[in-house]
Amino acid sequence: MTARYFAIIRRDVRLMAARGSEALATLFFFATVACLFAVSMSSNEGLMAAAAPGILWISALLAGLLALDAVYVRDFEDGTFDLLLMSPLMPAGVMGAKMLSHWLLSGLGLVLASLVVAPMIKVPTEFIGVLSFSLLLGTLYMSLLGGMGAALTLGARRSGLLLAVLILPLLLPMLILGILAAEAALAGFPYKPYLLLQLAMVIVGLGLAPAASAAFLNMHLRSP
């Protein structure tokens, strides 16, 4: 049974690889937004270094939302979700696999891209690891909440805008904790409590988001 869930992930990754421009667009958007912030603060390197965690976090969250349509909306429109829900697979497991697909297709790439972008916006090398790990937890959480929001807004007009309105406020606690973790590390203060709180939010999301997303998806597919 587990192999079937991994087959869903392999399919999504393969389809995204065939549409390589979409994955590149997400990374390009992330790098562009981060660099625009950096250019606007280039005259004050101290201010840029202080704002760097927030710049990376905001850029990553906005870029991650771009990939949600590729993972959910197309499968809803072409009937893939109908077939998956008629299979012996657990609906929550299917949605969990789709969320992991989204993270592999966008979140992981954003974390790796942050390793390149961070030095460009004056993040000290010794603190890039903390910032990247914090982003890893944040992008995982974003994929969980984003999947839940995408399942709720499937079939709606301007679903991308509605999804952003629903999800971004829920991401604010993770955003704040991630920025605080990076700023604490930069200032020489303990940062592990913030990372542990981020990890706790991810664990709660893992327990709730796939089941809630499966319920939302069933609601849409059973509606006349």
C-alpha cells in the first residue's frame, strides 16, 4: 500500500519535470523578489543584513503559493482525484502524498535556493544553516496548509487569490517564528526554542492537514 502513495509522488515529480518551466518560475520568482528587496537596501548594508531573514521568508512563502495549482487544480479538473478516491487508497494518505509532492517540487527547491541567495543579501555564512533549516520547516508547513487550502478552494473562481487570502494569515505564526529564530542566531541568542516551536507546528499539521484536506476533497467531488 505504501508503494502506491510513493507512486503518486513519483507521478507528480515526473509531470513537473516534464513542465520544467513551472519549477524554474517558482525559483526565479523567489530569487527575483529577494534581490529586489536587497537592491532597495543596497545603500545600507547593516539594514539589509538585519532584514535578510524576513526577506527570504516572505519571498519563499509567496513563491511556494505559485506551485499549488500544478499539484492540485489540474488533477481535480482532469478527474485524477476521482480515480484516486475510488481506489483502495486512504483519502488522507492520498492528500498527504500530494502535499509531500508539493514540498518536493517547490519547498525543497526554495530551501536549496536560499543557500545561494542568502550570501547575496549579506547573511553571514555561519548562520545560513540555521536560516535554511528554519525555512525547511516553514516550507513543509506551507505545503500542509497550502494543500488544505487548495482542497477547500477547488473549483472556485479565482481560486489562487482566494487561496492566498485564506492561507497567508495562517502562515503568519510560522513566519514570525522563523524570522525570530534567524534573528536570534544572528544576535547570538538561543534560537533552538523557536525551531522547536516550528517543528511542533509541523507535527500538528501532519496530523490534521491531510485528514481535513481529504474531507474537503470528498465534499467537492460528491457535490452535484
